[in-house]
Amino acid sequence: MPLEEKIETIYQQVRARNPGEDEFHQAVKEVLESLGPVLVKYPEFAEKRVIELVCEPERQIIFRVPWQDDRNEIHINRGFRVEFNSAMGPYKGGLRFHPSVYLGIIKFLGFEQLFKNALTGMPIGGGKGGADFDPKGRSDGEIMRFCQSFMIELYRHLGEHTDVPAGDVGVGGREIGYLFGQYKRITNRYESGVLTGKGLGWGGSLVRKEATGYGAVYFLREMLAVRKGTLEGKTCVVSGSGNVAIYTIEKLQQLGARVVACSDSDGVIVHEKGIDLALVKRLKEIERRRIADYGSLHRDARYIAGGNIWDIPCHVAMPSATQNELNGKDAGRLLANGCIAVAEGANMPCTPEAVRLFLDAGIAFGPGKAANAGGVATSALEMQQNASRDSWTFEYTERRLDDIMTRIHAATFETAEEFGAAGNYVVGANIAGFLKVARAMVAHGLV
Ligand code: GLU
């Protein structure tokens, strides 16, 4: 069977086995499209059906999460943990609490995570989990009770050498605290390395909170350096205003860029003088308010209810909110407005059409698998500190993160060149990540 046909057949099999899971199909398709030259160079991977194996999660867990709200009303949510692949280390990846969560979202995230984690060079496999729970507007007590109910089922699947969750959309330091407390109570073990993103006073790592955003900017810095550019004086637009967006803005500002817009799911803030990050942090990290309130607190900022952030002209766009938030039309507009670089802080935020347009235009495009790997890489550094009962300084940890991102950039850049796709970080990241996982899987035999 010719190679292209073989890959298409594998893709069609994945679709048939996982009906209705559009995001998972999208993530698989993007990786498979890069793998042709790998099978030519390493026919062993085709003989051993490594691609088919890697597309099938090792284990998928779906469970009921019942809980009571503050008015004693009963709610029933659905919890998930997809343990995708443990060839490189214990399953590792975040938990997402969002009403859009279903198996297809968790599988796409787990699939991406697996290759991302391999790219970090740290000993971690891939997994992802979450629930279709909507934390918006819920009290602290409700969040705690939900986390406790979620963990009473999940705990049996976890362990510092087995499966190590962390945060993702809707799961931050507060939720990790409640989840850890419940795990500790059920198991009667202070097993620090079972979760990452912990509080600094009880096993967390400095820089973990900042890591995804900082890492994405380091990756961007490296992409610009290849083109003899820097961030100094660049106008940037960062979608979202959650953990990734906040620390992306912080590092962009530290490196001399001007961030003129951010957003949440209700609307966009445009502030030509530069986003006031202290205010965003206060609104989002402490008061848990909407970004619209930024507009009423800053006279010279503009709030566009229901606006599209990709309408704002910029040199650099960093989609840092959620999957498929930037489509082909948006990409066309960004390019027409003079955008020269895009780095994905979120997981799969650009649609396939948008990615194609960016690559065809020859601008610097950093796919999430590589560009947002700093978060999980620093989770692995947190696990390392937990294992040695140590805690490192901010400076040392940040240097480690910077080194890891610089190495991921070099590896993806060089792999793209080696496989005849110079400058294409999508191909570079997919192949470099796949090769690491595939080699480990072959070494472990048919398991
Ligand atoms: N949720 C993050 C990601 O998408 C981090 C996962 C982790 O730290 O385990 O990579």
C-alpha cells in the first residue's frame, strides 16, 4: 500500500473507532500528516504498527461525580481520565473543568500532551482528565465539594509513579489544593509527587505558575532570533486572561514588547498604552471577575463586548485561551495587518486552515506542542524537587525552564530541516515528539 494511503487508512480507522470526537480527529490528523517521511526512514515503525498503537489510549476512565451545591441541590457531572501513553514515564497532564468537556476533548488534549511531554526531554508519559463541571460563579465551598467528590474516584488511578495530574482550564492552585487534601486523606500518604501545581508552602515549585506563559515567550524569542529579530518594541496581542495569558503578557513586557489586547469569553480589552497587568491579575487571580471590569476601571482602555481579538493589528499574536479560537479568516486578517509571528500558548488554538495560512505565508509559527510545553516541563521539575525533598530558587528554576524551551526550539527546528520541512515547527514538533515515544514503545515490546 502506498505510504499516503496507509496513513489515510490509519486516520479513517481512528475516526471510525472514536465516533463524534471531532477535536481528537483533528489532533490525530495533524500529527499523522507529518509522519510520512518518518515511515520512509524507519519502516520498522510501520511493521510494528506503532502509529496505530500510539493513537489508542492505554486506558480510559469515565466516572460519575455527584455533589451538592450551597442550596443542597444535587448535581451529577461526568469525570474523565485518559491515560494515553506511559512509554516515557508516568502518565502526566492536567485536569480541565469546563462545561465543554467530553471524551473527545480529553482525548485530543491527552494525545497532544504525550508528544509535548516527550519534547520536554523529561521522563513523563501523557495523560489528561477533567470534568464537564462549570466552575463559573460557584462558591469556594462548592468548588471544594466538587473536587473532593472527583478525587474520591480518581485517587485509585493515581500515584507519583503511575499518573500525576495538574491544572488546566478551570483548575488552578485552589483546586489542586482541595484535590491534594482529599487524596492525602483517602490514602493516608503525604505523596507530594502525585499532583503538580501545588502551593509553594506544601510541595509546589517556584515558577510553575508562570511557566506556560514564560515558556511560550522563550519559544517565541528563539523563533524570532533565527530570523534575526527580537521582541523589543513589538506590538502583541494575547487572547485570554487566565493563567497562560497573564504570564505570557508578563514575560512579553519584561522583554520590551507592548501588549495591547487581551480577552475573556465575553469580550476584548484594547489598551494602546499597554495592558495594565497588575489590574488583570487582581481581577482574574484574586477577585475572579470578568475582563469587562478592566474597561470600567481604566478610562483610556476600550472594552469590546463580543469582540474578536484577532481584529486588532499586531506584530505578534499569542492565542492563549482555548482550542480552535483562531480560524482561517482570523489568520488572513492577522497576516493582512502585518503579523510576523504566532506562538500557541493554548492547546490547538489555531484551526488547521489558520495553521496552513501561517505556514504558507512563511511567518514564524510555534505550535502548542512545542511552544506551551514550559508548563508541563516545570511540573516535571516540581516532581524532581518532590522526589529529592528539595526546593529550588526562582532564578535556578527559571533558568532550567529557559534551557528546556531553548532546547525544544532547537530540536524542533533541526528535526524539521532533517525531514525536508525547513522552518516548519509543526512538522518538527510532531516528528521529534513521535520519534522519542515510538523508540521507547518499540524497546518495551508489544505492550
Ligand atoms: N495543562 C498543562 C498543559 O496543557 C500542564 C499539564 C501539567 O503540568 O501536567 O500542558
